Amino acid sequence: MKLGIAFDRLRWEEKALKDEADALGVEASLVDAKGLIFDISKNSGPLIGDAVLQRCISHYRALFLARMLEGQGVNVINPYSVAELCGNKLATTMALSKAGVPTPRTRVALSSEMVEKAAEDLGFPVVLKPFTGSWGRMVHVVRDRPTLQALVELREELPNPIDHMYYVQEYIKRPPRDIRAVVAGDEIVASVYRYAPEGDFRTNVARGGTSKAFDADQSLQEMILKAARVVGGGVLGVDAMESPSGYVVHEVNNTVEFKGAQSAVEWSIPKKVVEYVIGTVRS
Amino acid sequence: MDTKCAECDASIVVPEDAIVGEIVSCKECGAEYEVSEVKNGVAVLKHAEGVEEDWGE
């Protein structure tokens, strides 16, 4: 088997995946997606692997790459359909809700006209999130109507029309931590608490959050694996919170970063990811 | 594998084991570069892409 690890910004994760693939005797190569051209009229392009771990940091590049590789018959992890669902918070929330996975109550306003009504329906404070993107970027806790009005005014100045629609979520009164589970297929490879840095409510490792391993109880394990299955499965980062009424899953990440989780566990997360990929090719 | 920053001309130290795609930054001005080629032990750098709205996990 030839494994391609496609990236557009080389991070620790991609190098660690390559190292583990090498150690497992898998012929693997790191491939810069920015340097690829595909002939989509013939569904052909560079043969970068029988299986490709899609690790692009740009959501749209990841989507397009997955689509074109699948056109060539390549086994892409994760597939286009998973990337599309996870890269759109609206679609993720709808899928989780439909499947009965507890997730925070969420409203979407299709213009600035209705965003205050959406927030009032949920009750302040609310959390305003962008539809695409992560690392807590442009994620804000909005405690009252004047703050919401100010944020909406700023969003309306942004050039991208997607920023003129609003994903408004209930604020979950949780401990100063959330849960990140790294999933590969039917296995939870690691589950960690992520603690927010002082002065921030966001727990993202990219924002300075820190990780501590814990053993997820059975109900949480089942919820995490169900959330992963709902989006189509593969190698995923499932994010959950401890709400007063139980666990809720608020996000599923398609190109999971696991450097933070790796710092909290003794086994190798990238090794388990590569083993999963090998298994998908053999099965 | 030292090279010069195109922005501020400071020296940028590229690790000996750097591979294509790796990001290095200038300690003086913070400019980010991507290793585009390693030829005869010399790293060729290009400007790294800046953070885009669709970047993430």
C-alpha cells in the first residue's frame, strides 16, 4: 500500500503520521496539495497514494482535493462527504440533532434582521460562531443585546456574504474545560479535557488551551462514537461539553489536530491513525 | 541552513532536518516562510500563506 499524506501547511501532526507510517513499514509520502494539478475532465491527476490521509488546513482546499482524489478512485480519509458535513457547522448541528446526539440548541438567522430574535429565543448569553473555521476564531460569547448589535455591525462590514448570516448557539454553563476525543473508525484513540487559558472561555489548544487525559464513561464513549458515525466516520475530532443536563457534542472536526491530546497520553495517536488507515485498505 | 529574511534581512535559521513544506519564521520580524526546496543542503524559502477564513480543523 502506498499512503499519501496530503497537506498545505506542514504541522507536527503530518510529520508524526509520516514517521509512524515509516515505522510500520508503510510506503508513505508527504504531498503538498498546493503543488498539485488535476485534469477533472478525465478524472485524472497525480497518483499520490492508494490511500490518502487528507490533512489540508484550508477547508475548501481539503474539500476540492478529496473530491478530485475520489474521482480517481482513491480511498480518501476522510471522504469528501465527511469534510463537507464537518466543515459546515450548520450541517453538523442538523445531522447530530436528527440522529439524536445531544447538541446545544442552535438558531440560524439568514440575515442581520433576525439575529436578535434568534438570540432572544435562546436567551442571553449566547455564543456566536462562524459557519466555517475553527480554533475558536470569531467565536464570541454574547452576554447582552448591545454586544450582539456591535458584533453584528462588525460582521456586516466583512466582505464574505457567509458572514452576513448568523449561527447562534445557547451558551452552555460548563466547567472551564471541554472534551476532545480523537476517533479513528470505531475506536476512541484518546479522550482529553481541554482547559481554557486564563482570561478566555475558549479551550482550543490553538488559543493556549491545555490538555489532560481522562477515561470517558460509557455513555460519553457511546455519544462520541455515535457522533463520529453520524458524520460518516473516519479520523475525527469530536468535541463535547459537560452541560448541567449531561454531555453535549458541539463540533466534529474533519482534519483533527492532536498535538495537544498527544501531550496528555503515553501511547502514539498518529500510530493508531495510521493503523486505522491500513485497516481501511485491507478491509 | 541559514538564509536571509526577504522582509527585514535578518538571518533565519532553518533546521538541518527541515523538509519541504515546513514553516520557519523570522525571529526579528515574524515573517513566515515555507521550505519549498532543499538542494545540496540549502533550503529555498517562499512566503508562507497567511491565515485564511477557512483554515481550521
